[in-house]
Amino acid sequence: MTIELRVLRPSEWDDWYGKLILAFGGVPEAPQERELWDALTEHERSIGAWDGDDCVGTAGAFSFGVSVPGGAMVPAAGVTMVSVAATHRRRGVLTSMMRRQLDDVRELGEPLALLTASEPGIYGRFGYGIATQQMSAEIDTLRTRIKAPEGADEVRLRFAKVADVAQECEAVYVRSIGSRPGMLARRPGWERLPLLDPPADRDGASPMLCVVAERAGEIVGFVRFHNKPAWGAGGPNGSIVLRHIEALDPVTYAVLWRFLFDIDLTDKVVARNRPVDDPLLHLVSDPRRCEARVRDGMFVRLVDVGAALEARTYQKPVDVVFDVEDTFCPWNAGRWRLTGDGKGASCKRTPVGTSADLALSVRELGAAYLGGVSLAALAGAGRVRELRQGALSGASVAFASDVAPWLPHGF
């Protein structure tokens, strides 16, 4: 039968979302989590693939702004809830949804599409490149310490009920968004996401706890976490499971981490998503005891090459012509001249016959876009070709970011 793609009707959400859950293993979510995703779903940006009366494919998008090098917030589609029924694989359902979705993103005038992938090998063929990484750590707090930084005595810590300080903590997060490329500006309602705390997801740990940091009566940082008690033959060996830590200055950040390290009856802090250049690695007395591991984070897809490259700034003056391959979004294919510096940029199509300096696909541009993956590294993998001697080094430095890009939460 013919597969029909159509925009999701609100009355179809339960069936549509149920098929998504089935594709990801069929384990029901907690009612409060399901209710939140229902509230956040942008129905007009969600697609269902239907085989008769059966929903056999899902795909959605959230409307975000994403911080880019230079501090600008660029409109972006947060691609989400993508699934294909196991009964309908290898029939072009995913490709047709990706096609429809990117056409819609272009029509809306968003230069970028973003996603996190359950399987990283899926999305490269649609032009998405891995642009951020995330670090996980299991920190032995008995064998490594954090020294109190100068000014620590000015920071006051206190426990607070999560709901009572939710607004103040969200304000700290919002003030932090521009500090790193890859962070998201969100629509109202998203402030509920970090507050979700279903008992079934705690794995024996406590309900979510919150400690706020104050200076002169103002909340300047916070940490949300779970305490997972445990006892062995030698005594207590509990764990602290970090949910979210944010601070407006380095001293407050160090004080919050020191607090986590010093909680009684525990000997480990577990953090699952931190920036790969987290200052924590330079605060601890023994970084080996952090057992840091790195994995892929957010994928970026340039939907409009010119607008995307003009939206960010560059570490040093750059003047380079890219020969861009983009078979899935052919309006991007061809030669583009990028000129820019730390104040702004221009990226326009070149006249016919203009020589190119670097050749690459839109996937590589997406990977390098936020400054966390160097064009030189991609060239070392054979994914960027230097056509003019010296062009690669200059462009690679120009695209870099002072701090690693980071996606603080999924979507």
C-alpha cells in the first residue's frame, strides 16, 4: 500500500507517540513525562507516515535558537521523535520524512537543523555532522579533592525545594546560554524538562535534591542531584548522581562541585553529560580519578549554507571559497565564498568559473560549524580536500571556538 505522509493532527498524538515508544522498545514512560512531551509537541511541525489506518513512521521538530560562535542565537529546527515501525523498514519511510522535514525547515527560513541520534550511523547520509561531544565521568571523591578557591567564603549554599527555586534556576540557565556554542534557547514550557523526576527512573536513588548558591542574597548558581545510598563490608559507599549544575562565575562553580564531593556517606559523583573541556578537569587534584569518557552529542545540518555561515563569527579573518557537495538538499550545492572575522561574516555564491579553495560535503560543514571539530581533523580523515595550499590551515583556525560546544540536554 502507498505510505501517506501528513502533518500530525492533535487527535492522532496518542497513537503517533505510542508508535514512537514501541519503536524504542515499548517500555511505557511515566505519566508526567508523557504529558510533558504531549504539551511540548509542535503538531504543525510533526509528521506521521500512515499505511492505511496504521501509523508506521514519526518525525517532529522543535523551534529553538542555538548559540553559535560569536554569541548569536540562530533559529534552528530540533529534529526529534524519529522512528519507523519494524514492519516497514527499508521502504523509504525515513528518507521521505527527512526529505519533507528539511523542505519545511527551509520554507520556515531556519538555517540549521539539529538532532541527537540513537544510532550515529543513520543521519550522515542526510547531511548531518557530529558537531558536539559530551563527557561522562565517575569521580572517586575519596581520592581526589577540590581546593577551596579564593572568594569561596562569599558564596552561601542552602538546600531548597526543587519547585520553589525553579524560576530562579531557569534564570541562571538562561544567562548561561551564550557562554558556549550549542546551547539552546527554548520556548516557554521547556523549563519543566529538567524538573522531571519519575520514581521509576531513579534506580534506587533519592528524589531530586537542589542546592542553590547565593552571593549578596542573589542566586548565582545551583546544582540538582540524587543521592544513591549504599553500604558495603567496609562501610558506606554511596553515589551522588548529578542532574544539572550551573553557575554564573568560576568561584561559584568550584564551590558547588566541592559541595558534591564532600557529601557524607558517599565516595563517588556520577556525571553523564558535561562539556569535554569542563573546568572540573582543572579543579580536581587527580583528573585520572574522574574516569572521563567522551561520546557524540549533537548533530548539525546546514539547511541554508549562506545564512548559516553568515550567522556566526570567526576566530581570525577568513576568505575562502568552499566547493560544497549536498545531494540531499541540492540548493546548497556549489561554490560559496566566505569572508569574515570576529565582527561578522558574508557568505555568497561565487561567479561561474571561480576557483575553489576547499572541497567538502555539507556534512563536514555541519560538523565544523560550532567550532568543536576542526576542518584540519576532517581533512586528516579524507573528508575535506585542500585545493589551494594554505587554505585549510587558515579556515580551520578561523572556525574554532574558545570553548567546546555543548548540548546540555536532549530533546
